[in-house]
Amino acid sequence: MNADLLTTTRAFRRRLDLTRPVTRPELLDCLDIAVHAPSGTNRQPWRFLVVEEPALKEAVAEYYRKGFAAYLSAKTPRPDQLRDLGSGQYLADHLHEVPALVLVCAAGRPPANPLQLANFYGSVYPVVWNLLLALHSRGLGSTLTTAHLAFEREVADLLGIPFDEVAQVALLPVAHLKPGPAPRPGPRTPAAEVTQWGRWDSA
């Protein structure tokens, strides 16, 4: 991994090529890299479900659109957020056209205890980031999405996921990237401005 890959793995939505198939060997290659992520006590709780069949993608996308609409209705965006929200709406409108939807799941259900909850998600989100990096390194793109989780049980029933035993954590729409300029680092607040040393300065 190099700094360029780390700083240019963006949330790809409009750049996703909806017309070019993604093969199973391509996906498995990236997933084989992703599963080298760390996890608490090395329990490797992640599970993946790849949805490629058009009717199932359409059904998942419909739940996603409902979840995204609810998210938008509850949000008062700042002016600087409008571009990203427009990009999010584009993805919601076209999710069913994305070649592959990768549902990242975790064995078990999220616990209520804050310490256990941090461990639960902390043991699966690294695999999501690994997957995003692996995809980008191979000319593929995606973004971490969660809007469908407003209807997690319905999606579980649709796809045969045992809801009481497996939690959905994220949905990654995977596609090749359209030709265009090389991705650049996104705008970020410098680390020095969000880092404190020794004690928290509440002033």
C-alpha cells in the first residue's frame, strides 16, 4: 500500500461504470485481500454476500432508496454537503444498475454494551476498508453505504440472511471506474487541527 492509494480511495458513485460487468474472479481476488484485515481475538467475523441477479438488485435498491429518502428528509444539509448528497442521490437512483452489490456482514448481532459494540464493529469495518483499497488498486470503485439498514430485516428476508445470527454492516456497490482523470485526494482538515496532545482542551 502506498500513500497515493490511501489518499485517493474515494467514495466512488458517479464514476461507477454501470455497463461493464465485474467478474467473480475479480471480486474474489479483492475479497481475498480484504480478509487479511485485523479483528478482535482474530475471530474474523466477516461474511460476504454478493448480489448480481437483476431482480434481487432491484429489490435491494428499492429498500435502499426508501432508506436514503428517510435519511434526506431528516437532514438539513450545509451548503458544502449538497454536492455529496447529489452524488448519493445518483447512487440511490442507479443502485440496481451496478454490476455487483457486496453486502458485508458480521456473525452475531450488535450488542447493547458500548464496549462490546465497539469491538463488534471494530472487528468488521477494517475488512470493509481493505476491500475498498483492494478494489481501487485494481481499477474498480465502490463506496461504503448503509442506507438499506433502515430495512435490514426486510433485506435479510429477501436474501435469506439469518437475521438473528448475522448482522448486515455495509453495502458496497462495485463496478469498474469510468475513464477519467486519476482520482485525487479529497478535501480534509489537516491532522494538526484535529489532534490534541496529553489532555483534551475544552476551551
